[in-house]
Amino acid sequence: MSKLVINTYDKRSRIDKNIYGNFSEHLGRCIYNGIYVGEGSPIPNEAGMRTDIVKALREMKLPVLRWPGGCFADEYHWRDGIGPKENRKLMVNTNWGDVTEDNSFGTHEFFELCRQIGCEPYINGNVGSGTVAEMSEWIEYMNFDGTSPMANLRAENGHPEPFGVRFFGVGNENWGCGGSMRPEYYADEYRRFANFCRNYGEHRLFKIACGPNADDYNWTETVMKLAGHHMSGLSLHYYTICHNWDHKGSATAFDESEWYLTMKGALRMEEIISGHERIMDRYDPHRRIALIVDEWGNWFDVEPGTNPGFLYQQNTIRDALVAGATLNIFNHHSERVRMANIAQLINVLQSVILTDGEKMILTPTYHVFKMYAPHQDATLVGSFIEKEKIGVEEKVRVDDLSESASLDAEGNLTITVCNLSCTDAKKIEAVLVGFKPASVDAEIVTGKMDAFNTFESPENVKAEPFDGVSVTDEGLSFTLPECSVLRITAKR
Ligand code: AHR
């Protein structure tokens, strides 16, 4: 048995809804043959966007979507993706399988997608192989309301009104695929590029600088020191790799030892965020600058028989646990972490949706994101759960439980708890301080550790109602099955 203590008097930061964001990249079948099928497709669509996918993302309450990459952003030239499609320039997607990119999905299509989903766009600009003028003109194209060369061009292309982008990334992974820069050099480049990213009228930019890879604390130190005053956010990329880059392991065929290796990798997010926060706190003690975890998630070997450059992987209950535990970590750090974007939306790494022709499945990760939606824009409250170390190998022991809790505007309490054990259920006695529940409602995502949805059995794993929560004198009591992510909402 473990005690869970939730103190509703201990109100902390707002959990920015954008923590529940996602990332769409021109990579494999994320955009083409994923969300975008084109207007002529027999698959039901609106302006080329699959209606079934848009509906699912609306239901998941997707708040923000990053585009066009990733490494793809580092070689993307936005002018190639505007105007009549038949005139758009071809390019080779050198990062992802050397496929020919026809640029039929560009700026206008991305904003249309966000409009249909009802989410906010986050555009990532090209520092690696682009120019300052090119970036500056893209912003003028998207945001200037009036007569100007770029605003006129936008109107000629069918959109007289500005698109009004707010979140803008000045470079991606400039320590790697974005130019192999040193942090000192990038900090100067950031300052130069960001200088020409103009605010137009009411359209004020939230400029996001390229931040560190995982635990590269020197990058954060240097960029904060040299360019901190010029940014609104600093990005962080951290992927969970089960073994190493050459052997990432199968997404579906794994044993208990690989289960715990993956959990250990995912829980490292806590240590990594805390490490970067400590540095940021020295340069920005009032926490003006947001930490934006704009790439995260599980990265496994590609599904056998698929293009290695497309990074297509399946998604099991293990991914559900990684999503649930990581989102709990972000909630706890929401004073500094104000956006996160899991990679990638469809058909790539830890995707929420997979497609095969006209078929579509929602992954276990999708169900966790949807189940956690009540945390969006709610207030984090203090919580503590008693944990035990578990695992099959002495050097790979992890905490068995993960939790977070929030109060929404109506005063409803949402608690999310994960049981990371792949063998043992756990009884939880929850003490609720300052909260007497009149009613509770709960949902769970659970199953065998390697359960996943297929196009033949799309509902092997889904969120199901959970009636195992009882109200006690102190609060709540329930037993969490092994491999489970639970959401409880209590009303006064
Ligand atoms: O998500 C795949 C790639 O991982 C992204 O394009 C890049 O930014 C990161 O290295």
C-alpha cells in the first residue's frame, strides 16, 4: 500500500495547456499520407486534411502544433511552399529518406490545419541553411497587416488577413542537424536572426531559441548568458532510447528488463529539466523565459520492413506509461515548462495516431493525452506519493509510481497516477487535504505491457471507465493494476 497526499490549499503554477502539444514534421508519413491527403483524395477530407484525424485531434484537445521540423526545418525554404501547387519547387528531403518533397503542404496549408483542429501554430524557422532576410520575410508574410511586399504576396495567394503566428522557433538543433554550431556561435546567430523577427501590430512574437540536447548543460549556460535577454523561450530535446542509438530496441517485442530500461530513461526527464532549471534560474530568477520541451518521447527501431528514413514505430502500453509519467513531470515543473511537443503527431516516433491507407488507429499515447486534458490550464496543487524502487536488474531500478494533481476553474480536482510496475498491482490510500469529494469519476488505460492497437483490432487498448475508486473518510482509496495510467476527477 502507498499513501498519496494531495494538499489543495497548496496552489502552485498554472499548467499551461501547451504542455499537451504535439509536433508535425515533414518526415515519413506524418504530413503526406498522414494528415494531408490532398483535396482529390477518396479519403474524406476538408481542404486536403483528413477529417477523421482532425476530429480525433479536436477530441484530444490538441492545444498547439509545431511545424515544419525538426531537422526538416533546417533545410526548409518557405517560399517553395506557397503559391499555385503546380509551380511549387521540388526538393530532396535529405534528412528523412532522400524522398522528393513537392512542397504541396506549405504555410497556408499548415495554418488551415491548425484552424481545423482549433490549435495554435508554432512555426520553426531555418537558421541552419536559411538567411536572416528569408526568416524576416516569412514573419512579414505571416503577420503584417497592411500593404507590404510580403503581405501583398500573401493576399495574392488567397489570404489577405494575416495568419498571426505567435510561437516562433529561431533554429532547430543548431548543435546538430541545424548547423553543428558551438553554443557561443549559435548565441550570436540567434541574436542576429531574432533581431529581424519583427513584431507587427498586435502580432507579438514569442521567440524560442534553440536549447540543449538532453543534459548538455553547457549549451544552456552559454546561450542563457549570451542571449537570454533576447528570448521568450528556450527549447529542450530529450528522447527516451531504450539501449543506445545503434540498438534502440523493438517498439513491440520487449521483455521486462527493457520495460524498466525505458521507464528509467523516461523518468530521467525529471533530472534533466531540474538541471536546466537551475541554470536558467541563475540568469532568469523571475522565470520569465519558458523552457519548451519541443521534442520528446520514445524512439525505438523502425517497424521491420519499413523505410529506415521514415522512423515509423508502433505504440504499446509501455508508451502510455512513458506519456503518463512524463506529463506528470511536466505538470510538476509547469512554472518553468510552459510548452512541450511530443514527437511526432502521426506515423513517426511516439505518435498519437497511425494510418494505413484510409484506416486510422488511435494509439495508447493518444488515450493518455485525451485522459489528461482536464489538467490543461488548471492549477497544479501540491502532491506526494510514497514510492518503492522496482525493476529486474539491480542497476535499473525505478520508482514504481508517478502522480500529479490540479484544480480547474470550477474547483474540480484531477489526479493522474501511473503504476510503472509491469507485474504488480498497487493499493493507494489518498489523503485529500481541503477537499471533500461529493462524486468521483475515473478512467484508466491499462493492459498487458506490450498490448497495442492494430488496424484489425483498433481497440485493444483504449481509455475505459474505472469504477474502483471509493471515497473514504480521509479521501480516496483504489488499487492501480500493473501497467496502468489512471485519471480521477473529483467534484465537491
Ligand atoms: O524527431 C526526429 C528528429 O529528431 C528531429 O527532426 C530532430 O530535430 C531530432 O534530432
